[in-house]
Amino acid sequence: MVDQNSPGADAVEAHLANLPEPQQSTLRLLRSRLREVLPDADEGIKYNMPSFIVGGSLVASYEGFKQHCSYFPCSGGILATTGPLKGGTPAGKGTLRFPVDAPLPLATVRKLVKARLAEIASGKR
């Protein structure tokens, strides 16, 4: 289970607290959805973004920007293999953008995480 009292989780909390609204609330909900899908993952700040890590491999990162929020599946191949995703628009090979006030749906988060975990299991990092 994600240790919500770990130094990594504390760093993520501090990072999110510094974001403006509505990005902050939107990303807190995304974080909650990622915790639901990845209950055994570690949290931390990687590449200056909140991230979920499984077995030492990055599975998901996310960040808020002025005009949008972004989900990073931590692999340039994931978005090409998942097909259409509700709630977001691909912006390059490794970025899914979504509105600052509309978190990604849980089904989309599940699909992205499942694809990334399968990629990691296959030996692609």
C-alpha cells in the first residue's frame, strides 16, 4: 500500500500545495485515482513532477501548467498503443494533456497504468 506518510508522499503533498486552483484540486483527484490503481506504488518527485514508482520503474507522472494539466505515462510508446483515451489529448509521444478543471476519468487512468505495467513486465523500461 502507498505509504501516505513517507518522505516521497510529503514531497508530493508540498508540490501540489504550491499549485494554483483549479490545477491543485484536479491533480489531487488524479493522485487519488492513481493511488487506487497502484496501491503498492511509491510516490516521489521525479524530474520535478509528482510520480508513482513500482519496483524502481516510473509508472506515471503528472503536473499542472497554466493552460492545462499533463499526465506522463513514462514511456514514449504507451499513448500509441492505448488507442483513444477519454478526458485527454495526446501532445507528443509521451504526454497526455487534459483541462485544468477536469481530472482524467478513472477508466483512462486504469488503461494507462495497465499498459505501462505490461510494458515494464515485458522488459521494456
